[in-house]
Amino acid sequence: MLLFLLGFVGAVAAAPEQSSHDEAVQWLERMNQAVRSVNYEGHFVYQCGETLEAMHIRHENAETGPRESLSSLTGSPKEVIRDSRSITVITKRGGKLQVSQQPAVGRLSPVKALKPGELEKNYELQMGRNTRVAGRAGVTILLLPRDDLRYGYRLVLDQMSALPLDLTVVDSKNVVQSHIMFTDLRITDVDLASIQKSGEQPQAESSQTVSVVLAGMEEKGVPVEIAHRQPLQSVQPPDAVWQFDALPKGFYLISHQRSAKNDLHHFVFSDGLATVSVYLEPIAEDDQAFQGFTSLGSMNVLGRRFDQYQLTVVGEVPSRTLELLASGIRSRSS
């Protein structure tokens, strides 16, 4: 299973395996410090399947917390602004600006802070060979899956700042599923020496995901109850009407959202890197439900009718992982 990724990125660093692992952990810890403390601005491209998008991102660290903005440079104009309190989405449709807002969650940056100790349960961490991205020298970290429930990742960090420059996702057949790559990056107002000091890295952020618009409900003014949680020993929120009898190995619940109007439930699971969303929405008996699998690059979707609900499972994981999640859900009343 690991050989396909080694072939994909080229030869692994010549250092012994343990030394390569330790160096990879050190670079991830430096990255965690960088994504929390470095102010930067740049352009990146995102390829998923046959879709290619260009984006502009700006990240600033203020006294009140981080502030980020993400703007689309292709397709319909859209800008997402996040601060410590809220996420604001600005779109332009039919010549008119539309603004929606929800409480702040997660990050807009293409790569979040990671917990090496948590990743090691599901991925082998190794160094790859040095490369160059956006005109900057970069170091490569390989996140090699320990099973077939997740994809493999190739992460390139800026050698100077440790900021992520490139993230490539591949499947078990060495086929690229998605690719995020900066084309330029400008770093401002940062003490790079502090990032390179050992023993001063902060804890990585808790795994969360940014859900900018939940099934269009915010745009329609429908209130949404949001409860974000740390990794749980029990995968069952105390106030939920749904339970999961079993989860794919390594995955845990990180958040649960519920619409106050139409009883739409949104669960988010993670293995520390990949995330999977599970949606349950009431559906009339004569309504046609989406059933089966579909995919767009690394993003796979499973749909089926579940009692009187439309069940939709979405994630950047193999289809087998979606199937395992879907088969484990139960109604608390059943």
C-alpha cells in the first residue's frame, strides 16, 4: 500500500526511517506555529477532478484573533471573510450583492494545523525529497495511509517559513485526486527565527471544518444551531436523535449542526486530516431521493433513502469509508 506513494513523489530521503519520521514531525510542528503566527497573502490554484479554480487568500493575526479573506478568481464572484466571531459570505448574483453570515468555525486556509501524534495512528509520516513551489524552496512530507480507508497526501512546506505551499491527494492507484498549489506567496511581519526554535510550538488546532453555507439555509435566513466538539470517546452527541453504532477505524465526531426549522442534521467526522460530512434531511414519501455514488476528484458522495430521510455522506475519502459510515447510523428511537 505504501509503495504507490513512494513512486509518486520519487525517492524518499536517504536518512534512516526513524530519522525521516522525526524530521517530518519537526516540520509539521513548525508548520503549526507558522499557520498560527505568520501574516501572508497569495494566490493558489485548486484542482479537483476536471475542475480547476483560482483563489486569492489573505491571512492576518490581530489582537482579537486571526482574520482571513478568500476570494474566487474564476467562476461566479465570491468572497468569504472570517474573523474571531463570524464567517461572512459575499456573492454577486444577477448583478446584486448577497451577504450571509454564520458563527466562525475552523479556517479558510487550504491547510490547517495538524497533530502529528494523532496522525501517526492512521498515517506513516516520512520525508520526501526537496522541491520548489511558487518560486520558493520547499520540503516534502509524505503522509502514507496505513489502510485503505483514506487517501495518501504529499505536503510541501516553504523551507523558510514552514507555511504550506502545495498539497496533493492520491488514491491507492497513484492517481491524483486533488491538488492545491500556491503560485505566489508574500510573507509579512513575522519573526522567522521564532518559528525555527525547537520546543516552542503550540498545540495544533482541534480538528474542525468550515461549513460556509449549510444547504443554503443561511442565505434564506433560517437559524442554525451549531455545536462544535472536541474528539469524543463516545460518538453520540447527548442531544441527538441519531447514533452511530460503529465508525471507520480512526474517525471520530468533531461537530454536529442542526437546523431549527427543517430538522436537517449535519455531522462531521475526521481522522485528524480527512473529514467526512453526514447529512440527514426529512424527505416526503413521494419525493425522489438521491441514491448511489458519485464523485468529483477526491470528493466522493454516497446517497440513499433512510427511513423518511435523505441520507448523504460526503468526504475526501474512498467510497468504502462512506459506506461504512452510512451503514452504522441508527435512529435513537429504533
